[in-house]
Amino acid sequence: MICPICNASISDDSSTCPACGADLSPRPASAHPDFIFCEGCGARLGDQDRTCPKCGRPAPGILSEQSAASDLAAGRTASFPRLTAEMIAGAVPAPSASTSSAAPRDEQATSVLDGDELSAAQAPSASRSAAPRPRPVVSDDDLARGDDAYAKARRPRWVAPLAAVLLLGAVGVFVATDPLGVMPGIVESFDRAASEMYPSRQVAEKGSANDSAPETGETGAGEAEGAHVLSEPEAFQLLSAVYAEITSYQDALGPVIETFNGQYLIKDFDQRSQASRGAYDLRSTIQQTLDELDSLRLTENTAYAEDVEHLKQLATWMYNRVDVLCKSWDISLAVPQGERPADHQDEILAPLREVSMVDGRAVDVIEYEKNVAAWKPVEK
């Protein structure tokens, strides 16, 4: 059979469940269990429950004077004896004589105080209380204006905007006067950060080492020579020197391309920055050549006007080939610290993918190689 208490499978002739210890002896047909309820949560208990299955409180009649507190604290309540009728009768005190001789209860009495009793009850508190606090008087006009006599005083609405204006004004005066002398350092830090992030976009100051204005070089053509009109022999010598410069850029471009291919994905920022200097320097040099050609002053109706335009075009094609590498270097150097440039490879190579191509070769390279030999200046 199945135990009705724990649902364990036991033999049919068992009088006690070996699993939970429930009493399974047969009961008379007239017998019926008494209803027992937990004194803690009110849950209904079985006649065999020692503790409440809901809150764990011992069932009524389990505890007695002989029960040990340590057993209760440890949860050992299975051996607690039930209270017998004699034990309960001995634990309840008998009515005392004073209780039995008390005055009979007035069945007509109520708990409502009459007027005299109420005045007598309020008299002590009235003597201790101070004069009544006058209540504010609210007129109809106050209600119409929205005034509330009970509300706390409110600040005018213009106080907050005025405080904000004064604060902004104080900040502006502080920045303009710079009493602590910190603004130059802040501006310098911003300039330094911008130059490190976008080195190719910085505008050199006039007269600095990176100024793109033409300087006196190996060609002998400088600002002083460009200031006067060149004779035909002087123009031929100058243009021949400029042509030699432009063709030399072809040899300098090879190492720049190799350096870019090998180091634009290096994680260390300082190494990438150092590797990029070759491309930026070469682009600045080509720009100086273009500026030098723009500043030339030749004689009217000179025979070398077409040669000047040819050299400008050759220098422009060479400049474009270097400039696209510098744009890719800009993106590589802008990768945030701690991130791998390899994760931004597509972004870095985007400028190179935008170059005009014909049969897998850049148009600037094709045009340069097709015209560089034919456009060499010839004395006229």
C-alpha cells in the first residue's frame, strides 16, 4: 500500500510507516481526526503532524514543560510529548476570590462619554496647551490669483536665469583675464594633440622650418631670383634643374611606399609616427617645387612657357601619388591608443581604393611615365 502521509510504498500489514513514522494502525469507523490549526500561521494540520508544514512552528500539544529549548532550536520536535488533559488542567490557574467577588457588570453601561465626563477629560490637556494658533485667512481674491496662504514663500522665477547669467559672465571674465596664466598651456596642449593626430593638416607658420614658401636650394632658384624677370638662358637653366628635381622624386617614392606597406599596421604609435615622416616630408618637398614654379617670372612671349606648364603637371602627378599615402597615414595615426590598427585596415586603405585606375594601374603613374621623357626642357 501507499503511506497517506509521505506517499511511500510499504507493506500492507505495516502499522507504522518506516519512511516517516506515521501511525497506520486501523481506526474504528466512528473515529474521526480532530481539526488542528497552527498557532502561528493558522494552517490546518494533520493529527500526525509534529510541526506546521507551512511555517515550521510546533503543532499544538507538542510542547510541554519538560521540552528542552535546545531541542526546539535544533528542530528536534519529533520526540516532544503531547499535553494531556491533566497537564492542561494543572497549568491553568483557578479563578481567584477577588475576581469572583468583583462588582457585577452593568449590562446597560456603554463606552460613550456624556458631556460632563468629556469636559473633565479635556480639562487637563487644555490647561497645558497654549493659546490656539490663528489660522490664516484666505480671501476669494487670493484664491483667484492662485495665492496659497499655507504654502511656503517661493522665489521669483527670474532668480534662476539671473544666477545662470552671472555665472556665465564670471566664467567669461575669468577666461578673458586669465589671472592664473593657464590658458597658454591649455592652447599649447590642444595644438600638440592636433598635430599628433593629423600631422599632414597642420599649417606651418610663416618663416618656420616647415613653411611651404620657396627657399634658396641647390637649383639656385629662390625668392630673390623669382622676384625679377628671368632671361631666356636663366629660364632654361632653372627649368632644367627643376626637371631634375621632379625626376628624383620617383626614386624617393619607392622607399616611402615600402615603408607604408610594412608599418602602417604597427600597433606602437611612436613607430608608426616615425615611419610616416618620409611620406609627409616628400609631399612637402614636392609642394615647394610647385610653389617655385608658380613664382617664376619670365619674359613676355617667352619660349619656355609650355615647359613651365609641363613641369607643373609632372610635379602634380608625383604629388598626388604621395598625397594618397599621407591621407592613409592620417587615418592610421588617428587610431585611438590601445586599439589595433589592423582592426581599422579597411578605413586606412580607403583613400588608396579611391585612386583612378586603368588596367590595374593608377592614372597618375601612367600619365607621368608616358610624358616625363618627352617633356624634358630643351634650350631654345
